[in-house]
Amino acid sequence: MHYVIIVPAVIVGLFIIMGFRQIYEYQRGVVFRLGKYSGMKNPGLKWIIPFVDQMVKVDLRTIARDVPPQDIITMDNVTVQVNAVVFMRVMSPDKAVLEVDNYLYNTSQLAQTTLRSVLGQVELDDLLTKRDELNEQLQTILDADTDPWGVKVAKVEIKHVDLPNEMQRAMARQAEAERERRAKVIHADGEFQASKKLAEAAEVIQRQPSAIQLRYLQTLAEISTENSSTVVFPIPIDLLKGMLEKTD
């Protein structure tokens, strides 16, 4: 007689226990009843009807997915390998389950094709120097394409650009030539400024002949402070003549 009461109670208890599901704060539960969408469950300890309801948990945290290296031919016919990383998060859990079979895989595939399409329309120099603009363009395109899936692409970053060896050598030669050009320009500018100063000094000496005498005396004082034992310093006759005239 007791078995008649205990067995159904145990079955009912197991039935109730089997229906409990724990949902974390960063998750949402998409519930299907007999294969039909019936709503979402918020975080906490939730109960669904066992064998009737099925629940799919969707992570709402930001997810980073690597885009494998892609062979890209730029607009100026240079073949490079480019990889990137995509940061995304689910905004509508029901769409992420109902509208696409695997939103992570599909977003990754979409990122690969978009990367090849966008970067194939730019030149190599722009690819290397305008990454911020290209990242923003990639993010805008991917975000628009994944919006029907309830997925928000927050950011796209180009991680690395692999150049062919011959292109690396050519760029190194170009950079070296550019540095040499800048050095020559700086040297020429220095020579030009020095010539201007010398011209100004010549004008001063021409107006004041005694200035050249003071300059000779200053040079003698500088030489005398050195450790030289013998110094041969030519003195113009005009300098002595001027001094002798003043003593007379």
C-alpha cells in the first residue's frame, strides 16, 4: 500500500527536479516548447517542463574571434597576408538562435570575406598607414550584415600584415633613401644658414675693421689655453700696421 503512494511521489519529485535550470547573469535562455519558440528566461533558477521544453543558453558577453590569415591582392597588385580580430556580442538572444544556425561560425566566415573584399580595394601604402579608417569601415560593414542575427560587431582590428620578402627589401631601401634625402636636406639647410651668418659677419667687419683685430686676439687667447707647446699663428701686416699707427 505504501508503494502505491511512494512511487508516484518519487516520480513526481524527479520530474520537478529535472525541470530546473540555472542561468547565469551573463546568459539568457531561449525556450522552445515542442519545437516552437515560447520565450526567454532571465538569470536565476528557472523551471521548464521536462521532455516538453528545451532551452538554449546564449552568452551575452563580448566575444573575440580571430580571423585566420587571408591572402589579399591589393589594388597595386601586391599579394599580402592579413589577419584580424573581431569583437562582438549578442544583443538579441532569440534572433541569434532563430535567424542563424551558428552565429559565431557565420560571423567568422563573413569577416573573412569582408576582409578580402575591403582590403582588396586599397593600395599597400593605405593598408599600412590607414588602419584606423579600414578598421572602422570593416566594423560598419560587418555590423550591418550581422544585425539581422541580433549580433553587434563592436570592433574590428587588423592585427598583422605579412609582406613578401622582396617587398620588405624594397621598402627597406626606400626608407633608407628617404633618410639619406632628409639628411642631405638638413645638411644643405645648415650650410645655407651658416653662409648667411658669415655674410652678416663680413658686413660687420667691413664696417668696423677693428673687429677683425679683436677676432685675432680672441683666437690667440683660445689657443693659449690648450696644451700645445709651440703655436705658429700668422698675423697680418695690416693688423700690426694699425696697432703701430695708434702708438705713434
